[in-house]
Amino acid sequence: MQYIKFFICLLLISSCGGGGGGGAPAVPFALTLAQNSFSTDEDSTYSGSVAATANESVTFEYSLTNSTSNGALTFSQNAAITYSPNPNYFGQDQFTYSVTAVEKNITRSSTVTITVNAVNDSPEIFITSTANLDKNNLLFESNPSFTVTFSDIDNEEIDLVFSASVNQNSVPTTFQSSGEGTGEITLDLTSLSNAGYFPAEIIISDGNLTNSDVFTTWFIADKQIVTVAMDDDKSDGFDSGSTTNKDYYVYYLVGGGSSFGRTDYLFVADSLNKDPNDGTTSDTDNFRDALLRSINGLSESDVSEFFTGYFDIVVAEPVNPDGTSLASIETGCYDWDEDVYCIGSNDINTSVFDDLFEDNDLISVLTTIDGRGVNLGNTNIQPIGPRTEYVLMHELGHAHGEMGDEYLTDDDRDVSFWADRNVNTTTQSDPSMVKWKHHISDLTNVAGKNFKVCYNWSDGSIGLYEDEPNPETCDCLYNVYDANGNRTGRNPECNQVGLFEGNYYGEFDNYRPKFLTIMEVNTDQYGEVNVEGFAIGSIHNQGFVYGDDVGFTSDTDGTRTGFDIDIDVEYDSSKLSLKWYVDGVEDSTLENQTQVTFDRPSDNSVKVYTWRVDDLTGTVSAPDDVTDIDDFYEGLFNSDFYWYDYESDQWGYNPSDRTQYDYGYVTGPMGGTWGINWERW
């Protein structure tokens, strides 16, 4: 018995004791499902995964049991998901899937809840028609209306606000609903202070989000009605006889009264007939079409850098077109060409232009009367027609850029006096001496002089006119064509500045700088020399020439101590630089100062003070020694050096002895000059 008890005790002790041998218990298999909810915003796509995990390496198989009902669900074999709620839906959605651990034959299911958060959608708006809202049309009415369609899934119409802007400036608007999702927006453009080719926005807002539809077209500004007295009978003179009052709309098409540009260009509609109301285009519409083609042509041409921003465009057109001509435009005044418009001061009534807009610098008359375009001084006339923009660009070259005619003519008159008095015509046959030599890239191989340029057509024929040269004599063909015979541009080897014989002033021994420009034919280029002339004209009008105000400064005793020059100019110093000189020597400390006082010299000598503009764009590159009045285009753009003697009341022109005079001055070429004989002051 005692033995048995002892054995049992040993057994109990050995089974209860710690330590001693035996393996760890097995860990049970565990499969963990992915989270069963996620959220996304309305109209947004969610991408993620519902992949399961396990504490052992197993193979998972996934199966979509029930898909979503309020959106599109993509469920991949690897449990990657993509969910896109239905458009504008917000709320809850769900789907159910299962996952199987293949090796364990264990399957679990999960229902995933999706919360689609409500998001305020942007309202939408569309202009019904923008067919006439482009660069070929202008908005003439002060209160134009636009039919629009609009929508907002989250807001009622009463909660929406409609507005508009022109060139990023808000303009007053009114909205009139015409039914669900449609209406009419009317703009009040009377507040526009500047006109131009501007972008405009028609805007809708729900208070938090906005949207817009955009168009770009010509907006006018400062439209007024001006009454002008029209002469009834030019035969008795424009300053006598009866007149009839005519009302004209006068408005800005580009710029405004306080804009940067200082070349004020007046366009006058002439001899427009009343609207026929028969479905055909009215004369007023034809005038505006020709006007815009002309402005667009200039804006897109090679003079654009000194046209855009430098010019304000003012337009005058009759309120009630009746076919009359305010300035008495007609043809038949000149026996050398009966088709040329009459333009002399006794031939047309030029005073009406100042009556329409007094501050004009340039004037273009666009008329329905057939005739040949002409320019005199700052005024030109051209017909309204398919070629108006080319004729206008040509005539503007005369008026603004000192350009001469480059075409050959059979006009029966002697114009040889003017052969050298243009930026682009000369009798100088030596390329190294010609006034535009700075534009000739290689004086040993000059286009027109050392090699012959010919105009070529896609069929291989040569020339623009009759009696053209043999193709075999041509060294350079002007046009480039593709394999289908389409013209792709000009051959740069031919289209360079050179010395080409023949222009309006003579077929022989007279020269022009390029093979073809707008001063010869209907083309879209002025050419480098003419562009330079155009740029000089624009720079002049910004106030650098004739914009100076001068006077002496004095001490308390009344002794004159200095000479003050104050220039009223507008310019961009990143494009132009204003420099000052004393006796031809630049004082760099005065650069870009528009008001300068020069001290009286201690020896009371004659001093010459000059301001000059440097064109940083490189367009104006003619050499210019400020002490030489004849070097810059042979003195074309400046006056003589006039000197005045008070005692004799006599003027001297470019005198060698300036001590005999009190003061002198030069206007131009890129600024101005004053000479002071201090001994007399």
C-alpha cells in the first residue's frame, strides 16, 4: 500500500512540475478582412483595395457577391477596387464580396459601406451663339444682349448671380429669365474707358463657385454723337455758302482719352447709303468690315510692335447714312489720273475732320465712291472693297512712315524731285552708300544688285507682270511651294534687304530696298526699312519730337543759371531708352530722365543740348551721330539746325559760326536739340 501511494505521489508530482520537455501548442489560422467602409466626394473616383491578410502564407480568391447600386464599381481579382458614384449622387452605397483562403478552405464575407459626400457643383453657363463675336466684328450697341443657357444641379435659379467682365474689368449687367435654364444677359458698356480687341466673360455664380463662357471681340468706348456742318456746294468754297448739319457717331475702337498711345488715328466713313433692308449687306456693315480688316492687318503685320499700343483708333460714321460726303470726296481733279481721289485743301473740306475729332494725327477716309487711293500729308482716302486693308496699309506708309511708292507707274507727271525724299527710295546705286545699308547683311552679295530675284508660280512660270524675264536668268526664286503646289512662304534668300532697280520715281536709276512690299503690291509685309520708318513715326508721336518745353532758370538776382528741358513723353523703358548729350557727349547719369536742367557754363560759350531715344527692340537701327543732321536716313526725319539772332531778327540754317546767334534748335530725328549761346543770355 505504501508503495502504491508513493508511486501515485510521484506521478502527480511529475505531471504538475515545471520545465522538462514537450512542444509549444499550435497557433490557430486567422484571416483578417479589410476595413468595411470608406468615403469619397460626389463626382469623384475612389481607388483602393479590400485585400485580406492572414497569419500564414495562403492563396486568396475574391468574389464580388453584390455590386453597388448608385455608382460603378470595378472589382479586380486581387481585390483592387475603383468606385465612381453616379453623376451628382451623394449618400450611401454598398457592395458585398467574399474572400477564400484556398489552402484552408475558409471563406469569409464582408459588406462594405461607401459614403458619398455631397459637394457643391459649379454652375454652368453657355452663350447660345458666338458666331459674330470675333476679330471681324465689333459690338456697337451700348447695351448688347446675349441669350444664354445655364444649369446648376445643386441650386435654384433664384440663388444664382449673373455678371460680366470686359478685359478683366467688371461691367454692369441685368439678367432676364426666359424659361428653365435659359435667359438673356444685357451688358452696360457705357462705363468702358478704353476700347480694343478684348476678352469678355459672361459669369454665373452660386455664391461660392463660379463658371463662365468667354468670347473675344472688338469693344468700342466713349461713343458720342457729334454734329458737323456739311458744305452744300464746294464750287463756292468751303468757307462760304450754305451748310447742312449732319450727325456722326464718334467713338474709340482702340484706346481712349488717357491711354498710352499718342498717335490718334481717325477713320471716317464716307458716302454711306442707308440700309437697303433687302437682305443685302448695308454700307455701314461694309465700312466696319473694311475698317476691321485694316486694323487687323496692321496688328498682324511686321509693324505690329509699333502699331499696337502706340495708336488710338477713333471712328466716325453717320448716324443716318444718306449717301452724302461730309468732306466732299470725289474724283476727277487731276489730269494725270482721273480716277485718283481729289485730296488738296481746295478739293476736299478738310476742316470737317477736326470738327469730328480735333486731336487727330492721321486721317483715313473709307468711301463707297470708286477711285484710286491717295495720300497727302497726314490724310489718305481709299475705297471700301475687298482690297481696302492693302490700300490703307500702303497709304498709311506714306502718312506715318515717310515711305514712297515702290511700284512702277505710267502716270504722266514728273515726280523725280521726290526720288530721294523717302525712307525707301533712292537714286544711290552703290549699296555701301545707300541710306539703308545697315539692313544689308552682305555688301558683297546684295539682292537685286549682285543676284536677280524673280517671282515664281507653282506651275514654274515666272513674274507678276507682262514682259517678264526668262526663268533661266533668275538667280533666286521668291516663293516656296510644297509638293502639292501650295505656297508656304517666301524664300529668305530672296526676301532680304538689297538694292532693287525701279520704283514710282523712275524705272531706271531709281532703287527700292526689297523685291516686294506693301508699298508696291498687295502683300502683308512692309519690310525692314519701311518698318523702321513706321517705328520712327510712332516714337515721334509719343512726345519725343515736339513734346519739349524749355526755359531758363535764374537766381535771386535774375541771372540765368541754367537751361531747363522738360519733355512730355509716354514710353516703356524696357523698349526705349532716353539719353542726353552735351555737345555730342552722352551724360549717362541723366538716362531716362524726362526733365533736365543744364548749368550755365563758366565761359559763357555756345552749348548744344540733345535728347535722343534708343530703340531697345532693334527695329530702329540706323546710325545716328547726334552732331550730324544728315547721317540718319540723310536727314529725312529731322529739320535743319535753325539759329535765330534777336538783334537782326534773322534765321540762319546750319551756320558754321553759331556765336552770331542767340539760340538754335533741331527737331528729330529721334528726339531734339537746343543750342544756347550763353554769352547772349
